[in-house]
Amino acid sequence: MRLFNRINRKLIAYLLGLQIVVLSAMCLLPMVFSIYYNESLQIRNFILCFLVFLLLGGGLLYANKDFHLPVSKKDGQIAVGLLWLFIPLFGALPYLLTQKFSFNEAVFESFSGFTTTGSTIIKDLSIVPKSLLVYRALTQWVGGLGFAVVIILTLKGRAGLMMNIFNAEFSSVYKNRMYPHLSDVALRILLVYSSLTLLCFLLLNMGSMNIFQSLCHSFSTIATGGFSTENSNIGAFADSYTINIITLMMFLSGISYFVFVRVFRFDFKVLKDNQLCAYILGIVGVSAVFVLYSFYKGDSNLLLNIRNALFYVVSILSTTGYDIQSYGNHIFISTVLIFLMFIGGCSASSASGLKIIRIIQIARYGKVSMSKIFHPHAILPVKYNGKTVSDEEMKNTLSFFFLYVVIFVAGVFLLSCLGNAFDVSITLSIANLGNIGPVVGGYLKDFSYACLNIPSQIILILLMVIGRLEIFAFFALLSTSLWRKN
């Protein structure tokens, strides 16, 4: 008990209660769909979940309303780490109540949703109640927004004291403070996120998707999650319009929220941002290579090749992981896409992965290091957007990269030891660490997450959480010095 006396227990319990109340609110929309589709069992289940979450969360809020502020860096790291472990566990309840999922399957699906990974153990989505699929997509939307944004907006009067909560979850190196108050930053993130979701829903609904499909895919697309309502993923929608809209919205979702905020303020200088330019050039460049490769293989349908190439490159770089099952037999393209899984989207977006800003900084650091071999006394700083990157920031970037690679290798090793083929282990490790998920089915013939043994599923859950928390907040939970330090 002495260990737990050194942390702000009331704060952590209060924040846990707050997020559980959010879970209760998440049951309302699926409840509406269960009534519309006359799913009587699901109506009962979501009413029960709503009451359980509301009572449990409300009880924690009331019992811990006298928590202490401000939030220290230590408490911020621990609180965020614990929230990302406990909320998906509570969020598994709606799956369990359907009696179609075992405990480990319900937990896997819940963690995959909240971490926006999109890996699924469901073999046949057509037998799953539609209201549960709405809840499943909603977990990705909430997970893509992040728990920290919800906390800051809810505690708006005390948001200025929650900076360490925000920094623990948004640990990427690109966090512009364009507004003096943290609540203003969180509000604008929510506005951008919600606006993109609404736009995606309206555009998809104008195509071949019905309201149910449009809603679920808009939640999943903007969260860069990858959950679909169809067994063949986006491949179920053969019309080019739907695939092009999905591609466009995945592309926008991989861009930093702050780029949209500054553009809305008519600050178009942000369009010259190094990260954004690299993101666009990377998509165009790799897509062009794929189109040329398709021509080399004898496929002369230019428009179809461009559509498919853009779809897959954007799907991987944005870490959405949608699949249209077009490149399963192309070893070269599949290999390139697996390498792209390491990169991810822009910092301060719903995308995961290493993030493009870190790749830029590491590349420029490598160039500077090579120059110093021949000019050891030269002062050659690493620059980003014309500004010098500090030594501390560069150390954090290199540390993150090193840990990311080590965790990926450890994931491959453990998955292989648990009986999975080596090529399967490589793909699963990076796809789940990068929160990409479902697209691996297009690379691995006859593969299904449902076929994995329970230890393998546990390893993938850990990789999902580590990837979503960008490593540092997760490993903070394992640091005894952090828990013991005053």
C-alpha cells in the first residue's frame, strides 16, 4: 500500500470514473440502432451497459471529487497509462453480453477498437448485430480522439492544470500551442475531428453505402481505425466513388489537426510544413512506383491502377489499414507496404506509427552525422521548418526510434515462439504496433486473427496499447522509480 500512497489515487479514480461515464454515453447511439433494427436482445444489453457504466462511473466521480490539482508529470503518465488499460476492459462488456464472444475475444476486439488498430477476431460480420457494429466503430472514434481531449473538455475550468495529462497521451514531438488555454486547443481538435467525421459521413452516404454503413465507416476512417461492417472490408464496395472518398478522408485524417486549425484561420504558410510536404510527396512517389510496377506486370488499366495504388499507400501511411484485396499476389507491393507500416502519418493526428516528423529528423540527423565525419569541427545543427532541433528533442526522437524497433523485434520473436510462422509474425508485429491491423489479411493467405492462440492475442493487445500510447506512457507504468518518486 505504501507504493500507492505516493500517487494521486483520487485523481486517477476520478478520471477513470469520468471515462466510464463516457462509456455509458457511448451506449446510447447503439441503443437507437438496436431499436431501429428490432434487436431485442441488444436493446436489453445496451440498457444494462448504460446503467452499469453510469452507476460505476458516477460513483467513482462522487467518491473522488475532492482530488488534488495540479497534475504532476508522474501522475499524468500513470493516469493515462492506466486509463488505456482499464477502459478497453470495461468496454468489452457489450461484446460479452451478446454471448457470441468468449472473454478473450471480447477483450481483444475492445482493445483493437479503442487503440484504433482494427484487427478483428470476428470471422463473419454478417451475423453480428448491427447495433454492436455501431458500438464497435464508435470505440474507434472515441479512441482516435483520445481520452485526454475528453478529460480536458469536461474539466474545462481546470484544464490549465491538466497539461501533463495532455502531454502524456499526445507525446509526439509536434504540439503547437496556438492558443493560450489548453481547453481551446482540445476544443479545436474536437471541432476538426467532428467536422471531418460529418463530411465523411455525408460523402459516403451519397455513394453506395446506406446510413448504417456510412456512419460506421466514417467513425472508423476519421479515427484511422479500419473496422468495417463487411467481411471483405472496403472491397465490398466496388464503385470507384466510395473507394476514392475513403482514400481522400484517410489522407485528411493522417494530417496534423493543427494544420487544419491554421488553414481555417487563413494561415496558409502551414502548407509549407516539412511534415505535410513529406507526407504528400511520399504518397505520390510510392503510388507512382506501384502504377509503374503494374504496367510492368502487364496491367494497362491506368485509372484503376492509380486508384488502387493511392488507396493502399494512404491506407498504410495513415495507419487506417483498410483493404480492397487487390494486391494480395504482388510480393513487391506487399513488401513495400509492410515497410511503410513503420512510418505512419503526421504527428498530432489520429494516425499512429513512428510519425513522419521523426523520420525527417532522423534522416537529417544522419546526414549531419555523415558530414561531421569529414568536417569534425563544423557546427551543423539539425533543422526542421527552418528551426534548430534541440539536443533534448533529438535524443527523445532517437530513443523513441530505438525502442520502437526493439519492441517490433521482441514482438516478432514472441509471436514466432508461440507457434506463428516467421513471415506472419513480422507482419502481425508491425501491423499491430503501428495500429494498422486489418490490411494484413490481404498479405497473408487465409489468415484470420480468430485463428491465433490466446497468448498470441495477448502479445498483440500489448503491441496495440504500446503503439497507441507511443511507448513512453505505457512503460511509465512499469517503472518502479516513477511510482515511488515523490
